[in-house]
Amino acid sequence: MSQLKKGDVIIDAIGSNTTRHVVIFEKWADSAHTAYWAYEQRGGYGTDYRTRSYGLSSGSEYKAYRPKNIA
């Protein structure tokens, strides 16, 4: 998580189709890396661009993934 780059995704893949969740990392919100700016789609809200901290706490179910071979 500490090496996130623009376009990385942070995913909670555990649970059902109503509890799994993904956000797209854009940039760190602060130099301490305690929050980041991300794109997120939420039911009833559409797409948000806001600060998140998913995956930054110890034991979080959110994990970072870096897409490969995107042209």
C-alpha cells in the first residue's frame, strides 16, 4: 500500500456482490500517507472523487493491485 501509483486499484474482494468494493488511486492526500484521493462508485451517488483510507489500517481486507498490460 505504501507504494501506490496513479491508476492502482484498492480492492475488498471478500463478501457478496453488495459488500465487495473497489476504488482507483489517484494520489496521496498528505505526506504521511494517511489518506489518498480516489475515484469510487457508490450506489445512489454515482462516481465520487474524494479522500479515502481503505487498506491503510493494519488487518484491512482491502489490498492494492497494479493493473498490467493496459494500453
